[in-house]
Amino acid sequence: MNRKEAYQKKLQAQLDEWSAEIDKLKAKADNAEADAQIEYYKQIEALRTMQKTADSKLTELKVASDDAWDDLKAGIDSAWNSLGNSLKSATSRFK
């Protein structure tokens, strides 16, 4: 397995984990009081949008040539960091 494939697998695993976390937040939001639900759903929608962006970056990486993927790495890392930080923030607010 080359570096690109290893990086892709790592990103896919992280994206899958985050998807499960977002699903857990959605379940908590579904059981929250009506006032809180509105805010929770806004946050979940923002997380889903970021998740879609991260997923599209992963798709770009998968189709990139072995030479070009290093150039994509910075943008991908930025998307991953944004989603990770936002998910941590939302998780702390949902408790």
C-alpha cells in the first residue's frame, strides 16, 4: 500500500466515524425539547454540509494521480480539521 492509499483509508475511516457521531447527535436532538431541537438541527445541518465537503475532497483524492495528490492534501487536511473541530464543539454543546 502506498502513502496515498494509506492516507485515503485513514480519511475514510475518520469520515465513517464522524458520520456515526453525527447520527448520535441527531438522535439526541430528536429527543430534546422543542426549543433546543431547532438549534441542534441547525448545527447538525452545518455538520452534514461540512461532511459532504470532506467527502467530495476524499473523492477528489481518490481520482487524483499519485503525483497530484500531495497538492490536494492541504485542502483535504483543512476540511478534515474544520469538520473535526466543529463536531467536537457540537458534541460538547449537546451534553
